[in-house]
Amino acid sequence: MPSRKLILVTGINGFLGSHIVDQLVKAGYRVRGTVRSAKVASVRDNNAMYGSDVEVIGVDDLAHGDFTEALRDVDGVIHAAAPLIGRESPESALTASIEGALNILRQTEKAGIKRFVLVSSILTVKLIGDPAPVWTEDDWVDTSREKALASNDPTFVYVSQKVLAEKAVGDFADKHPKIDVTTVNPPFFVGPFAPNFRFTDALLSQMSTNVLPYSLLSPDGRPFSPLMLTIDVRDVARATVHALTSPPSNSSRRKRFSSSLLSFLSPSPSKVGRKRLLFLPQVASWKDAVEYIAEKRPALRDRLSQPARTDFPPAPPKGPVDNTRAVEVLKLGKLNDWKTTLIDAVDSILEVEKQFAQEGKTFH
């Protein structure tokens, strides 16, 4: 059990960030979280259940802000904040993602902090629908700032900002080997909302990637991904927390595994400089998903998506990523299967729906 180490987490009010906070506290850490100044009061209220174990501070500009006070007495950093798809101009989103990651990493290294975890995405490896049977740590989506700015596709811009941020962080790590940098590259994370997560209104945008299971709860709902390429959000948070105690690789070669993480306990910094861990444990068809919901929650049969039953491809016999090594490196044990994840997500969404219905609101 860690002896009350302090971890800085960016984006603690997000779907994943709130789970990271919850699991850090349960693992015995103290947390200092950053959000925009306007949200500090409400996010403090959301995390009041943790008492003095969680501190919330305002940082309005990740790309240029001063993190000196935020990093004071910190033992490790988890950078989970990221611009959402289509919420900013491509130029602003790229700058916020790339410079935001680099700014906090530079200041982390300057402060003498040895552990830095970046939450990236499996989409930096291959685009949705890529037919390659195997995805590896050596694969990258071919993009550049120029290609992203020339694109009219918000998803490609999002993928580009993730790719370019991850590469920039990795390049910095190569030049500063005393800081151990690890990236976690999950697919779409879904599951129940954390106990410290709160909606400010009935907005679909606040569901994050839980919009995928939500899309199955409407007769004409259409998931934005051709397959259910998902992971339980609780497993992503758990992997990120385990990154703080996982031993660094002793190889001189850059690593990209199937999940990602670092070590507080190693007497010397990783010789790798950076590690990249890919995670894609759950691949199912949307037809399988709606049929399982109908089986386990028969009262929902009439509201389930029809397109999900007929308009999407069957799942391949196996996923393109082997997660074995990452699970072993991180000592994660058993991961939640897609059926457990899906039902827990649906139940959590229905509970939020019920709460908003009492206020006369529906998601939009």
C-alpha cells in the first residue's frame, strides 16, 4: 500500500478522470486534481466524499499555464485531460492537446518528479475500421498538423491531436531519460459513472464515450463505431493507477505494450524513457450487444436500437491486440468482460435518466 503519495491528475471532472480519482483514493493515494477555475467549486463538491484526500485547483490554460504550485510535493502525474471531439477549432484543439501535454511534462521533469502517465488512445495506432488483423506498438496513424488542419473530419482531427501529442511526449522522454513516461492507449471506455461524477445538465456531450451504450437505448440509435471496440472504464482507471507502481522495462528499446505504466518502487529510472501500452480487450458486434441487453433487461426491448441489429458487421473471431503482456506487467488480474461492462453502463445511464426525468429533462 502506498504511503500517502500525492498524485496530480488533470481533467478530474471527466468520465475517466473521476474514476481515476476514485481508484487512487481507494489505493491509498492523495490526489490533487486540476479543472478550469470556473468549475473548481462544483468539482470540490463532487469530491467532498473523499475529504482531505482530494484537493481541487484551477488551471485555465494547460498549454501555457504555470504548474509550479500544482506540482509542489507531488510524486507522480497522470495527464487525463484532453479536448473533446469537435468542441474547439482544429487549430485550438491541436495546440491544446500537444502543447498541453508538453507543458505539464516539461514542468514535471523540471520539478524532479520521476513518473508521468499520459492517457492516449488506441486510435493513435489504427483508424476505426482498419482491416489489419494485428495492431502493434510500432503502428501509428499517418498524420501531421498540416493533414489535420486540411481535414474536414472532426474525428481525424481528434486522432491527429492524440498522435501528435503522444509523439511529442515520447520525443521529450527520449531526451530526458530520468523521467519515466508511459502512455495508456485504450479503446472507447464505457461503464458506470464514478460516484464522484456529476452531470451539470442532460447533455449527451457530457456522457463522453458512454454515448455508445446510450445509442443502443433508442429504436433509431446508431453507434458511431462499426464494432463494439471497448474497455471497461474502471479497468482503464485501474491500469492507470497501477502504472504508478509497475516496474519499468530494463530494455533499451522503446516499448509499446497493451496497457501502460510506471514504477515508484524502482531504485533507478527506466532505460526506455517511454513505454506505450495498447489495450483492446473487448470486441463484439452491436447485434450481440442489443440482444444481451434484451436478455438481461427485458423491460428495455421496445426501446433498443434496430440499426444495431441489422446495419453493422459481425465481430471478428479475435481482436487485433494481444493484451496479455500489459495485463501481466500491470498485475491487473481479470478484466471485466464486455457483457458486465455493458449492463453496468446501461444501468448507470438509466439511473441518470431517471434523475433528469424528475426534473422534466431528457438527454439532448
